[in-house]
Amino acid sequence: MSTANQHGWPGVAGAGTPSNSFLRLRKKIERAAGEAIADYRMIDDGDVVMVCVSGGKDSFTLLSTLLALRERAPVNFRVIAMNLDQRQPGFPADVLPRYFETIGVEYRIVTEDTYAIVRDKIPAGKTTCSLCSRLRRGIIYRTASELGATRIALGHHRDDMLETLFLNMFFGGRIKAMPPKLMSDDGRHIVIRPLAYCPERLIARYAVAMGYPIIPCNLCGSQPNAQRQQVKAMLAGWEREFPGRIESLSTAMKNVVPSHLGDRSLFDFARLASAVSPVEGDIACDPPVMSSDDACASSGQITSHRLLRHDFGEPCDH
């Protein structure tokens, strides 16, 4: 495991001054996370944020980013790292506690043998992720209550959300993705996804630069979700052939026109009359007119002009 200094840099980077490329990469991720937090008011003053850390690149990056943003945020909040040890074969139980202690973050390790339950219920060779995630969710909610956490932070990023959108459309017949912020079914917990605007490729580069002690995600032996892999490959192909398309798709999830879809629960088509024009009317069918900010977004650049430099967003330039 790489050692880290007080700034959270890995041993290699922490041995000297971080490179400009590393600082730019970190700035992009923190700026994207800060914008998402501000846009959806994910964190309020006095919140206790329980960060779920699995040992993968996404959750490590989420933890580092929230700790960095906390130092200059316009509100005060507490961060607690939480890991669920599911007793999977070969899981290195010492890695995460040692990492948490090294960076000086408060943490809780929860041990529950969900692996045995899943193996008992799911036939060999089948994907276990669905049952495993339901069991894990219940334990996470319980732990949040025990810790007095007011927010549960998950490491899903922009690409996860887009993949989920297309999975639901292709295989579920629904326009539904992962919301950046949601209330649990029982109304007791608020789940946030601060990396909602962050591309996976930036997270992957950052994880390598930081030297995180990554724990493999296939210790359970479950087969990969074939449908998700297909969608991931499709989106990757689009981005190679049409750079900026993924950013445009991500923007589209924030710009919905219910009157130009077909969901009667979102728009009252039955009450339409010729004398009353719906919001946007047939203007919504016209080609989009892109502002300069939209043009930047379509080219794959992450912008945060709406945020003050001392808010959750972009740090001051030095």
C-alpha cells in the first residue's frame, strides 16, 4: 500500500512537489464534484456524511475529494468513512483500516457475512450483484442510523448514471437513471452521489496517480453483468467516434421536456386545447441553439462558472 502525506498524496507524489498535470487533474475532479454538490444541495451545514468505501477507484476518489472540499466549503460537515466487509474469499481486511488511519479520517468497519447468504440463494455461475446490493443497502442504512449520519455518499460517477439510463431504456422500458440525490424508501436517509458530473476516465487516471490500495471487485466470483458491459462498450464507441457525445447525453438528463415525451403522469395531454399553448410548444422540436457554455460542455470540458471560487466548486488559482 502506498503511504500518503497529510495532503492525501500517495508516497510517490508526496515525496516531492506534485506535478502540474496531477494538480490539474485533481482540480477537474474537485470542481466537478463541487458543482454537483452545489447544484443539488447535497451537503448542508452540520451534516454528517458517511462515505461508503468499497476499495475501488471510485470510492477512494470520492473520499479524497470530499475531504479536500471540506477544507474550503461554505458549510461545516463531518466525514466518516465506512466499509462493509462481506467476508468474501481473499478480501484483505487490513488494507482499508490501515489506509483510513494513514490519512487520518474517522471510519467504521462493518463485518457481515453476506457472501454466504448470496452463495446459498444464487446458483453457481449466475450474477449475484442484485441480491448482494440489496443486502448491502440494508446494512449501509442501518450503519448510517447508528452513526447518526445525515448523508450517505456513494461513488457512482457520470458514466455509471448514463449506463443505468440506457439499461433501463433498453431492458426495462423506462427513462430512469441514478439520481444525484435521493431519499430512501423509508424516508430516513438521504443518499448523495457527488461524482455525478465526473467522467470515469478522470477518476481512473486520478486513482493511478494517487496510488490507492485498490481491492479487486471480483473476489465474490460473480459473473460480470453482460447487459451493463454491452452498454458500456456502446457508450465508449460513441465517444471515440463522436467526441463530446457523452457530455451531451449527460447534459440531456438535466434538460427534460415532459410535453414532448409521452408520460401522461408528467404532462396532461388530455387537457390540451388549441387556444392554449403548452410550455415551449413546438419550439422544443427545433434544433438546439447552443450557448458558449453549452459548446464547451459538448466538447467534453467541465465548466463551473456558476459557482463562486470559495464555494464547493473551483479552488482559487495559485
